[in-house]
Amino acid sequence: MASRNDRLVEMLRNLIESKVQADHDFGGEQREWHLPRLNAAFALAAQLFPRELIDAMGEAMTPYGNKIVSEEAEEVAT
């Protein structure tokens, strides 16, 4: 079974990936409802779990398999 930290990083990675993609996938009323909530959840996660969020950002991918955060940005953050 994955550790609590591993599960937390996985949850945060999913949040990051959804937040980044939502702007492209939602339109109209969906955008108006979902984006503020995703942005608020991301802001809270950053405050509550800053170290784990950095780890999650390093793992986060776009639907096309590209890293969301470059390796250079990861080095600066750690």
C-alpha cells in the first residue's frame, strides 16, 4: 500500500493536471462553475501541503504526455 505522502502527492498531481486542462476543456457555464473551485482548491493545497505540491508538480503531465513543469523549474523549487 502506498504511503500517506505518496497518496497525497498523487491527489495533488490529479488536482494540478485537472486545473491546467480545465481551462481548455470547459466552456460557458461549466467554466464559470468549475474553474473558480479548481483554483480555490489549488490555492488551499499550496498553503496546506507546499512540499508535497512541489513533488506533485514534478510528476504532473498534460493529456499529451508532456510535463507541466519543466525540469529547470523543478530544480529552482527544490
